[in-house]
Amino acid sequence: MGELNKWLETIKIAWVNLTAYKINYIIMVLGPSLTFFFVKYNLWTAIYKTNSLDMIQGYTLSQMLSYQVWTLVVGLIAQSYNSMNIAVDIRYGKISTYLIYPFDFWQYHTASFIAFFMNQIVISFLTLLALAFIGIITLPSLAIFSQALPLCFLVALLWFVVMYFIGLISFWLDETWTLRVVFIMISQFFSGAFLPLEIFPQWLMDGIKYLPFKYMTYVPVKVFMGTYTGSLSLAYIVVSLWAIAFALGSALLWRKGVKLYTAAGI
Amino acid sequence: MHNSKYALRTHQLTKSFRSFKKKPGIKGTLQSFVKRDYTTKNAVDGFDVTIKHGEFIGLLGPNGAGKTTLMKMLTGIIVPSSGDIEVLGYTPSERHKIFRKKIALVMGQKSQLWWDIPAMDSFKLLQKYYEVTDQNFKNRVEELSELLAVKDLLHIHVRKLSLGERMKLELMACLLHEPEIIFLDEPTIGLDLVAQKRIREFLASYHKKNNCSVILTSHYMADVEALCERIVLIIDGKNSFDGSIHEFQNVLGRKKFVQFRFSEKVDNKASIWKDLDPEWNPAGNMVNLRIDESQLREKSQEILQSFPVSDFQTDKMPIERVMNTLLTRPDLVAKSAAQKAQQQAQQKNKDKA
């Protein structure tokens, strides 16, 4: 009971903290996603129009746009955790307080992640409703939601553990933002956030089947669109295994790294 | 309640940091990619100290002497390079949850409270972390907010408070769980004199009432004089002095501190000043001297006769001045330690005989 209370109270505080600066928060989370979306929206419209194409790899213009809209939504639910920078906590000595409290640093960040995810659910639903209202998207059935949302949660969790893992590397390196950016770029490319994966050659698709990327955008988007034909359980399994692998890796990094911690700045 | 004999004990505690030197400019940056000259520095160097339950210790030393590094090791934030520490029977760097529940750390330079929410919300979080019962928590908040006079501040966003107000709440936050040992790292830094005094009074009465052990670092000698029974001086990472505040005052010998004011600028090259450690003011019409008790009458008379003295006063060496002297001349501590050891050895020989 005591442990659960610690978690609940931390989630509460993290939620309050997130919403303390609403404008800042919206700019941070919604800004990049919307910009990215409008760039892609205009780009694809231009590609189809200037080349007078009806179809690219099985996608009509409206299907392509619909794909990009769902990419935006999935990104909001599952990927916004990539803007969290845990390395800063280590570099500027913020983890010291959580080395003293009887509640661990990973517990604190996991609780913050849960608060963040709940907040993202609210934001993405509002975005979804707005998009449905202006008519560029049709709301999927409850059955589809019940398939896609757990997958989105797993993907969000994977993003969180990967960012946490990279953050911990700053026990050794001063700055880890390049690692974050590299990971984000690679994953966006292979996850289908730029292009639907049908556009890639088959051998590449086969090659990345057991990597997590494909399941981070492409698969959830296709599930939301109701056009996913692959195995959903494979998606769950691959994402879970990668999340577990990074969590174990993080535990190892933490055990070794915390010995090097110098608590600079305090 | 205590399952260990001491509140805290270290043996040959050492922490070394490795860093590399980078020469300025692009050339230096490129060079540092290829070849790095690492230097290793012992921030804390073979440090020994033993502290009993309920003691109030002043940990003193100049900037960079290793005070904060020592505090970080004692609280388990950083891991020692070598040596042993035992705090309340635990090894801090193992960071056992029970150990973490028994200690508290307040850092004057760093806020532990959440910036964007009222202190009360942070307190509630801490209540859960430390598993304080609702009733205890209520009583504790009531009692501490009364003592610190912060009742009206509990529901204000922390970022809107003044430094002094915030510090009181920081103290309150770290005392909610009734820690057995409290580490205070410069709790009065940057505060005005009135606020410093209030914090000091609070700490004194809190310590008296709760009988916990306290380790305090501060650059303000007034803090130390008002609170600490015992002083530990750390210079270059070593325990350079460890004794009562009374012994500390006499560390430079039984000398009196005398101040003379003159009606005009006087000759500060005169031979009489030579052995009296003079400290002149810039105008040259005031001097602080240290005069051996046995010579006090004689020297004072000589000065009164030879110079146009307008005023003078005498005092014991104030701790502030001892500290200043020691910081500029650490060799004096070594000397006094050597003397002490010699005296003890002589005493032993006598006892044997």
C-alpha cells in the first residue's frame, strides 16, 4: 500500500508539473508534430499533383494523406516521450535528491512517464476529435481502438526506456543529445513516419521485421486505418521484448554508472 | 533505537577525481582529442572522523577543501574511491532504503522542493515517500510551521518565495520524517542577518528537542559559534583539526586579540609590531594584534606610550579570526597538531614514569 501511494503521489505531482506551463507544453509537444505534418501534407499533395499520379505503391492521394494524419496521431500518443531529456538530470546533479529519497530515480521517471502518457492521451484525443470534425479523418470503431491503443502504450513505453537508456549514457559522456537525435532520425525513417513502408523494397522489410522500428509508427497507423494485415501478436511481442531488453540494459548502466556519478553542480 | 555505537564513522576515506586539462582555443580542443593529460586530485584524502549520536558538528574549511564531497559520500550520493564509511550502521553508498529514511540533506545552494507547485504539495509527496502516517504528518507540519513561522507560505508556489522563506521550507521538508542524522550544507548561504539568526535559533531548539545528530557546514562563523559543540576542520581533504569549539579558539596558542585605534596614521614599520601579527586598516590608523597573555601588560603599555592611541580593546581570539588565520596559513594547524601530539606523548611518558 505504501509503495502504491508513492507511485500515485508522484504521478500526481508529475501531472501537475506538466500542466504548470500550458503554453510551453503545447509548443513543445504539439508544435513539432503539427509542423512535421503540414510539411508532409503539402509535400505529398505536390508530388501527386505535379506528376499527375493517381497512385503510388497502392496509395491514392487521399489514402496517403490519411496515412500521414494517423502518423500525426500515433506520434502524439506514442512518441512524444522523445523530447524528454534524462541526461540533463545527471549532468546538472538533479538525480541527487532521488539518490537520497526512499523512492528510486527510475521509479520517479517511470511515474513521470505514466503521467506524461495520460496527458498525451488527452491531447491526442482532442486532436483526433478536431481532425474528425474538419473531416480529414473518420473515427475508427471501438474494436480498432482496443487493438491500437495497447500497442501505442507499448510503443510509448519503448520510447521511454530507450530515452532513459540513452540518458544514462551521460554517466560516461558529457552530452548525449546526438545519440538521441541519431536514434530519432533512424527510427523515424524505418518506422514509416516519413513514408509508408510499402515503398521500401521487400528485402529491407524482411530485414527489419524483428527490429522495433516498424512497430513504432507504421503498424499502429495501419491498425488505426483498419488496413493492417500482418500479425498483431508479433507486433506486441517484438515491442515488448525490445522494451525489456532496454530496461535490463538500463538497470546495468545504472549500476555501473551511478558509481561514476560526481553530483556536479551541488 | 540506535543499533550502532556511533552516528557516523569514517576510516581513511578518500575520493579522487580525474580530469583532463584542455588548452584554450581550437588547437587545444584538437590536441585534447589525440592526447589528454589527466590529473588526479584527492578531493577527500584519508579522512578519519567519529561522531556520536546527538552531536552537533561544524564541518569547516575553505572552498574546495572537500566539505561538499564529504557530505555527498556520507549521504550515499557518491561512492568513495577508497576507505570506509559507516552511518547509523549502514554503508551509505549501498543506499539501503531504511538508511535513506533515516537521513536528511539540506543544500543551501540547491532547492529540493518542486519549483512550480506550493510547498505543501511537495510535503505530501515526501509524506508518502517516507511513509509518515497522516496523523504524524499533520502534527509535524503544524509543529514545524509554527516554529519556523511559515504557516502562511505553505500554499504559495515555491518560485514566488524569497530565498529566506524558501530555505525555511527546505528545512521543514527535510525534517518531516524525523531523520536521525541531518546533513546541512551551508543552510544560511545568501540569507540576510535576520533570516540567518532565525534559522540558527530554529536549528538550536530543534536539535535540543529531538536529540538527532547534525553535521553542518557553513562559512559563517556565527552559525558555528551558536550551534556547534565540536568543530572538524577539513583542509586539502584531510581532517586538520577535530576538537571542541573551546580548543579551536586556542589552537593558535593562548593569545589575546587586541585592537588599537590611533588619532593619526602611525609608523607601521616600527619594530614593536614585528612579532604581533599586525593587521592594518588601509588608512594606517588602526591595527589588530595578537599578543601572548604573558606579554599583554608590557606590550600594551609600550604602545600606549609610543603612539597616539585614541582607543583600544581586547578580546579572546574570536573564532572568525582563528578561521581566517588558519585558512591563510594552514601550516599553523599542522604545527598546533604536532605540538598537541608532542604534549600527549610527553604526558604518556610522564604517566609511565
